[in-house]
Amino acid sequence: MTKEELMRKAIELSVENVENGGGPFGAVIAKDGQIVATGVNRVTSNCDPTAHAEVSAIRAACEKLGTFDLSGYEIYTSCEPCPMCLGAIYWAHLDKMYYGNNKTDAKNIGFDDSFIYDELELPKDRRKLPSEIVLPEEAIKAFDMWMKKEDKVEY
Ligand SMILES: [Zn+2]
């Protein structure tokens, strides 16, 4: 399949998802023009705020392929990813992303991903989400153990 055909599939999934009561987002993971997995937004149907199309597609691809590393694969998403999904795309080591709608299009229909992008640019004390460091001297124990562990699976 060409990149347009793969994007058309992501768009088709987004349209079907609206018809099925979900959010207007779809994603496809592919390699060499072949689809390996798809995902749609299931936030409300699964009561899962992390069930965005891209994260769903990454989970499906990793489960199918039995790996946590999607190097060599590409993602086609009907909309520019939110910061969570963008992070997931980096963590999955996908080679490239393609998107149809952009984050301004999403904002215009009430999905304000740009709000989180804006927050990330602010110093922590000016963000809407208060945060506080608690027990760092105890939390570091697992990190020390990880550093010393010889049979760890690095990712
Ligand atoms: Zn997302």
C-alpha cells in the first residue's frame, strides 16, 4: 500500500469510530506498505483516558509481534499526536509518523492537545498541574538496583 492508502485506512478507522460512538481518531502501524496493526480511540468506551488511537495501535502491534520495539515500522494517524502519544511513538522507536489533521484542527473540535503542549513549555511551578517531590531518598533505591542488575532487559 502507498502512504496515501495507509493514511486513508487510518482516516477510514476514524470515521468508523465516530459512527460506532468513539472519538474521531484512527491509526495504522505498517512496514513496507503492509498493515500490521490498527487502533482507534476507545477513551469513553473503555473508560481509559490513555486509549488514544496511536497508543491502541502501538499496543496491538507490540502484542501481535511480541516485542516492545517497533523499529522498522511506521505509524499513520488521522490526527497529529497528543504529547502522550508522541511520547509513546518515541518509546516504541517507530521510524516515522504520518498524520492527516493537525493539533489546531483537533483543538477546533474540542480536543485541546495544544493545552498540554503549552503546559510542557512552562516551568513546573507555572503549570496547571501542581507537582511535589516526596521521598526521593527512598525512591532512588529501585534505580540503584537497576544500575547494578546484570540481567536486565534494556529498553
Ligand atoms: Zn494521544
